[in-house]
Amino acid sequence: MARSRDLVVLSAILLVPLAAALALQAPREEAEATTPSATAVAVTPASALAIDPSPEPDPAPAPEVAPAPAPAPAPEAAPTPEAAPARDPSAIMLLHGDALILHSSPEYTWSSGKVEVKAGSGELIAWRAADRERLPAELQPLIGATVSVFAADGSACVAEVSAPRVSLEQEGDVYMDLYEEAAGDGGGDFNPYEPPRDRARVREHAESQLAENAGDRLLLADQRDLGGAACKGLWARRSDLPAPAVFGLRTLDDEEDAALVARALELVRPTPELAAMKSAYDARVVEYGEDAELPTWDAFVAANARATRWDEVGGPRRVVSFELYERPEECGDYFSEHVALLFEERGGALVRLDQPGWLGLEALMDLDRDGILEGIRREDLTTMVVAEGPNAAAFRDEFMIDYMGCRC
């Protein structure tokens, strides 16, 4: 028991100085903590220095973030097609008889006033004066303008434009509608080719045709030279525009014509166009059989090949148009395949031009002098301005006079 007491006493002796030391140490540490110094030393409590025997787990790795996909490239804008040039009526106008065709599909509302009518055997014409202020802007300057009228041989005549009118013309059995009405009324002997005696009915019919039948209307105008006579020709152009290159049709005698056809055929025979036409003709011969007695290919070519010479008016160029096709009879069967090519004579030789040719060519020109030729051709009842190349839309036009009934 004495030892236990001694241990207690000894422990008390040791603990008292330690407590005193700690009591003295606390104010000093507090003072040091509040006293500014150049270097701050952090005092960590002993309890904070305890080491946790279980190590802290590594922080979880941040989830991988997939990179944002690269934006899709913007689609390339489709190239804007160049707008085709609008038709320029000043550049070339067809003629119907002596009248200029200013527009081949006019509106009825371009005209005003009384409808005039001409009714004859197999012919009905109705027209009404055009109002200049109602015409499209591109047509108004043509009224009163001076134009050059060109014939097939390239000759020209100067005229002034006047008296525009919206017109309709029909040929053939033009009174068929009135005939059907008359037949229903017991007038079965009425002839659709001849106008009925009831002129009021004829006028009413003509007026309705002009107002409602847009497909047969034309915007026509008079053209008169200084002497007051109409110029004769196939086409016209406003005289204040740059002069076109005009090629005149040259008439050859039989010997010259045969020699020109032979020269052209030498160049045409090896072309793929002629090979394709021959293949189609051979197939036709087989289809029709021997009883049809169709000519041989060589005989067909000899009978239907044609060449025409066109000389530049006031210039050195000479063009040859070649055509191979069967001229159709009115209502008979015919072979429709064809070849149409253009050549130019250079240094005594014929050279094929890099552009299409045309059948039924009646006039030839280069309106804008770009080296690409334009032409006037006729096919059955239709007369056309034909053109190729980038400016073709400014020149192309066509018209026809409707034939009512059957021409056979």
C-alpha cells in the first residue's frame, strides 16, 4: 500500500509543474498568434496531427466527356442558273404577208374599240386596234419605229411601223361551229367552208373567237416605206440596232447545184448522223417488206439530198446548208428521220460548223455577230425563228395560221 501512495505523490509532483507549464504556454501562444511578423507560422494542434490508419481513397476520376462533334459543313449553295434572256422583239420580227408580227401570243386586253371582221371562203379574220399604253413596255417603242425588212436574198427595205392590232386568222372550214348550229336547226345544207348569209351571226362568232381563242391571236402592225408601200421580205429588225450579218440565198443552175450536193455529201457520209439515219431506213425497209418497193438507200439519198448556198451580204463568208429528208405529201406516209448540217467554205474546202443545221431554211443571218447563225425556217403551217447558243431565247419565235378541218 505504501508503494501505491508513493506513486500517487510522485504523480502529483510531476503533474503540477506540467500543468503550470501548460498554463504559461497558452498565453504566449495566443500572443504570438496575434503579433504580426514577417513570416506567419501556422500552429497545428496535436489532435490534428493524428494519422488515420485507413488511407483516404483516391478521388474518383472525372468522367470522360466526349468531344463535341465538329459541325457539319454547310452544303454548298447550288449555282444559280443564269436566267435565259427574254425575247427581244426589236432584234427580229417575222412577217405574215406584209404585216409585222410584234408578238405571237398577245393578250386580248392589249386592244380596245370595235372588232373588225373579214369573212370569206375558207377564211375568217377578226381584229381590234391595239392600245399603245396597254402594250408591254418592250413593245411600245416599236410603234412608230423604223425597221429594216430583209428578203431571202439578203436585200433590205426600210419601213416605218404603224397601226398595231390584235388579230385572229383562221383558214379552212372556219364556219364549222356555225354549221353545227345550223344543222341542229334543220339547216343541214350549210357549208362550213362558206360564211352564212346571216352576217350578224358571223360577226358574233368572229368576236368570240378573237376574245376567247388565245392560241390563234397575233399582234400585227403595218410597215410602210417612204413611198407608202409595204416592204417585201421574211423578217425585220429595228434599224437603230447594230447591223446583223445577213446571208443571201444564191440560186444555182442545175450543174452547179449537183456539184454542191456532191461536195457536201462527201463530208456527210462519214458522220454519225447519216449512219443513224441509214440504220433507221434499213429497219423501215425490213418492216414494210419487199411489196412496198421502197427505194434503196443510195436511191433515197440521191432523190432527197439538197444543198443551198448562202453568201454574206457585203462580206466574204459563204455558208452551205445541207438537208436530207423525205418531203411529206399532204396526208401520206413518209420517212421522218433527217439530217441537217451547216458548212462554211474556207480556202476552197467545206468545213462543218459547230452548231445544228435546220430543215426548210428560208433565211440565214447572224443577228448579234457572235459567230452562231440564226435562221428562218418553215415546217408545214408553222414559220419559225430558229437559233442556238447563249442568246437563242432572245431570238426564237414562231407562228402559224390555224387550218380548221382536214386538208386532205
